[in-house]
Amino acid sequence: MIYILAIIAIIMVVGLIYTFKRGKAFSASNSEFDEEIHENIQRHPILLNPVFLTYIIAITVILVYIIYLAFS
């Protein structure tokens, strides 16, 4: 069971890295159709992004569960 959770955590970390790289590549390209981004999101682009929040929360939950299983 712990191996499955570890594999899932690894896949999520790889997905997070891939998402960061794609986000940088997308932001590097200039688009004429972009609208103005809200000021709060400009100040905290990662903290207010629901995709990144999902990754962070899921990885945290999985790591806490793995640590719980390791010590029980």
C-alpha cells in the first residue's frame, strides 16, 4: 500500500514540475488576446492558482499519510 502511495506522490511531483514548465513556456509567448489579470493574482500567481493548490494539498495529504503509516 505504501508503495502505491509513493508512486502516486512521484507522479504528482512530476506532474507539478511539468505544469510549472508549461506555465513558463506559455507565459513567455505573447498573446494579443490576453485580458488584464486581477491585481491579487499578479502579486500571488501560484498561491491563487487552483491547479497548484490542488497539487500542493494532495502531495501534503499523501506525505502525511505515508509518514503516519511508517510510524504506526
